[in-house]
Amino acid sequence: MHMKQGTIESLKEFVGRFNDGILATGEQLKDDFEKLAVSVFINGLQPGPCLNDFRARPPTTLEELWVRANHFRA
């Protein structure tokens, strides 16, 4: 979020630097995205047993979220 193209940096150079940064932090980005997606899903739930369960024991991965959510499907 804080990466910016330098004032004298070409677009080609910036794209290369950006890609290098993404590759270096790929796993962290994946983890952060997963946490965000889990949070967004939980915040979008209607009150009920599934929401209560997720609030008591928040899922840590999307896979865990889907497995547990399937137990509450009507």
C-alpha cells in the first residue's frame, strides 16, 4: 500500500520493483487476504448459531470457514 513510483523511475522499473516486492511478500499477502476474507464473511452473517460459533472460535483460514459453515447450512 505504501509503494509509489519514483519521480524519475520509469513505469517499467516501477513494475519490476513492484513485482519483486509482491513475490517477496506473496505468502504474507495470501495470509492477510485470507484473514480479511474471513473477517468480511463473519461481519456479513445474520445473527444465529453460525455467527455465534465463529465469534466464539474465529476460523483462521478460508478452508476452515467453509468446512464449519457447511455444518450450519439449512
